[in-house]
Amino acid sequence: MAAELSPQLLSEKHRPTLDQALDAIRTRAYWSPHPEHPKAYGEGGAPGSLSAAEGKAAFDAVLNTRLDLGQPGTDGWTGGEVSPYGPELGVEYPHADLDVLLPAMRAGMPAWRAAGPETRALVCLEILARISARTHEFAHAVMHTSGQAFMMAFQAGGPHAQDRGLEAVAYAYEEQIRTPRSADWSKPQGKRDPLRLQKSFTAAPRGISLLIGCNTFPTWNGYPGLFASLATGNPVLVKPHPRAVLPLALTVQLAREVLAEAGFDPDLVALAAERPGEGIAKTLAVRPEIRIIDYTGSTAFGDWLETNARQAQVYTEKAGVNTIVLDSTDDYRGMLSNLAFSLSLYSGQMCTTPQNLLIPRDGITTDAGDKTYDEVVADIAAAVTGLLGDDARANALLGALVNPDVKARLEAAADLGEVALPSREVANPEFPDAVVRTPVVVKLDATKPDDEEHYLSECFGPVAFAVAVDSTADAVELLRRTVRDRGAMTVGAYTTSPEVERAVEDVCLDESAQLSLNLTGGVYVNQTAAFSDFHGSGGNPAANAALCDGAFVSNRFRMVEVRRQA
């Protein structure tokens, strides 16, 4: 039977989008094919997409059901997700016998490899297009597994995640076609006939790729590795975080559907849900069939993977200590507003949220006059209070705490130093069981040894440390030590001094950290745009890879050459 999705149909539908993505990663200009506004979906919006009501209905319909993916080797069912907003999801997922599932996944590799880079890329774009059409459904799935507020779950879990997946496909395609598929080789031999060979070059995938999903951003952090591996010819086994299975399970369901319609083995993408307390990530990570691993999560497990999964190419995003240097500003009000939003968004539960605010104890120079350390800290606290003073707006920005560990860290932080801004509880009328808390800001001193262990450790969640330093030069040196020893996903600085700007930039170039300078408008240090911004650098302890660059995709395949006598 002919494939429902022929190569010609895939090319007609998606080749223009692939070409635009390739152009975007070369120019680094703004571009996205995935609308951010909820009204762009449904009637009058993207063709075939679910409206807000249809997406909510689709999400409700999957609750308390068994999501049968038709995978081989299913030996039982597992589930148990509870929304950070309170309700149990009640979804059951297939539990796999790995000795059956992994060989089945490998069986589809030859045909997928033979399809070539373009067909693989176009199939991936079809998967992303179907995910995009169900963005409203995915938004609820992300919201009720991560605790993100709905609009953030819609945007970050929907179009922004899809952009990152498409970006990975574009990089994967470009790296694979760097080498031609064939070449006629002729070497002159003087008076004798030349030596002639016919050569072919094939992007040969490494093997099964394991995606270890995270709780906070299951799609945004998951899609780059998933699509980078799939586009380079590797089967992908998705092992979601046990509290955030649904968004990635729906992704696997759609991927399997598209692969089958395109004439490929659906087992090229499969789900590995785990039973409570099973901990299959460690078991899977060292199996010989697993040749690539993508992981987002704790430093401890990331380090374990890098040390023990020796048979695999391992890509990790771990923990870091994100830092802002405050030296001076010509827009004090804009700086305060920008920092308040950055500290509050998703209750600080982003790997890019700033934690340490380094402020000279003699204060900073601003357009509103000189401000002492105490005044700066008080004004930051007031800006956060003003931003989150209305409970409805606070809920829309903060979301819910993703797990009890975050709440425990937040409460413990209040005992680490003088509290400049206490955290408060915010009631959520729609979800009374949601744990919603505003950020705490704690004063620390860089000259006190007891404080150092606090500000040099990641305190994941709505916790910020206002660290007093003797001078801007000391702040820059502490920034260097922090990035070098503990890593950072983001660095920010506010200064009107060209010398200070150069000093901070030199640190970030030396230690490989992504820097944002003098942000006072609607762009924030903890946000990045696909096709233009790099997320992480791969050059400091916070992560060994960047989303997304050539290095993120190029080692997922090897070029294999076949030479024939002409």
C-alpha cells in the first residue's frame, strides 16, 4: 500500500517552511511559523487546528483513560500524575518490556536511514505541524503537569517548544547535507590513465536515542533532542518525568501516527513510562542499544550520566547559578520593572531565572539619582510587590509550585539572611489546591564565608539573593568565579560604563556564558527566541550543549563512505 504521506506531498507542504528555517538560523533574525496568540487557532485561524474550546475538550477527553500507543512489548500499564493545581489526571500509559521494545525500534532504522536527510526533515515537520494544530490541547497538558500558568503553558509549551524542535531539524538537515551524497573522483596519473572512483556518502545514525524528560518544561526542553535525533536517522525512546508524562506521550502518539502514514515504522518513536519508584532512567542509560542521551535536570544525575553512560553521546542541561551585575543604569524604573518580571515569571522555576543580584554596598548610579545598596534592594522588592499585588495577575505570572521540594527551599531561604521581601501565599480561586507563592528576596554579603555557600548554590524556585559586594570590580570577579565553578545558563548586567560592559563581556566570553545587557523593556534575561538566541553555551558547568547549534546535532550521526572502482 502506498504511503498516505508521499515524499511529493510532504515536500509541497513543508519544504517552504524548512527553507525559511534554514534562512532564519543563518540570519538570526526574528521568525516563527507558530503563532503565539490563542486566537490564531481554531475557526478563522490555522487550518485544521483546535480552537480553545476544542483543545480543552480534547484534554478533558484523555483524562482518566488508557493511552494505548500500539507499541510492542507492553507488559502492563502505569500512571499516577497529579496536577500541581490539584486534580489527578488519571491517565494510564503503556509500560514497556525493554527487551522487546528496543529491538523493535532498531528494526525500522535501515529504511529511515535510507530515506535521506530531506525526507526525514519533512516527516519531522509534519509531526510538528500536527502538534501545532493541537496547541490548545498541549497547553492544558503542559499546565497540569508543570504548574505553569495557562498562557505560559500555551506559549512556552506550544509555539516556543515547536520552534525549538523545528530549529533542531534545520540544523540537523544543514549538517547532513554539508557532504554530498555522491562524488566522482579522478586523480591524474601523468601519461597513464587517471585513477577513478565512485564515492557515496551516507549520514549513518548512531542508534537509539534516549530522551529523559523534565518536569518543568517537558516539551520546550524535550523537543530539541527528540527532533535532532529523529531528523538524523535515530529512533527515539522518550522517558518522561513521572510527574509530566502526558505532553510527551501525546507527542509520541502523533509522531507514531505520522511515521506510519509516511510509510515508516512507527516504532522509530516510542514511550518508556515508568512505574512509581522504578527509576528506569539509570537502567536505560547504560544499555548498549542506547547511543544518544538527552537530559535536562539535576546536576547530580547529569554528572552520573556523563560518567557512566560511556557507550552514548550524552547531552546534558544541569543546574547553574544565574547572576545579574548591577553597576549603573540610565533607566532605573525600567531596570526595576524588568528584574521584577524576571524574578516572578513561573515562580522562578526556570533554568534561566536570575538568582544572585550583585550590588555594590556603596550603591549604584541611576537616572533617578544615586541609590544605596539598601535602596536598590528595597526598590526591587517594591517592584515585585507592585507587579504581583493583584492576585489574578499574580496567578497568571507565577503559576503553581511544581513540587513540594520547591516549597521547602522557598521556606528555608527565609532563614538564610535578612529578608528584604517575604514570600506570600496567593489563593487561586479556580484551583484551591494549587500552591502559589510570590518570590522571596534575601540579603547576603559576599564578604561573609557563611553566606557564600548559599549564593554559590542553586536554589531552584522563587528565591533571589541580593548580594552586597565591595565594588563593581568585585562583582565582576565573583561573576567569573560563579560561572567557572558553578555554571550559568544566563548572565545579566546593568551599566552605563563602557569599561564595565567590556569587563562583564570578557568574563562571559572567557567562561562561555550567554549575556544580556541593560534589558529594560519587554525582553527578559530568562527568555530566548529560537532561530536567534542560543540557550546555554555548552561551555560551562550548567550544560554541555547549546540549544541549538551545529554541535548539538552533528555528533548524532557519522558520515560513512563507500568507494567503488569506476
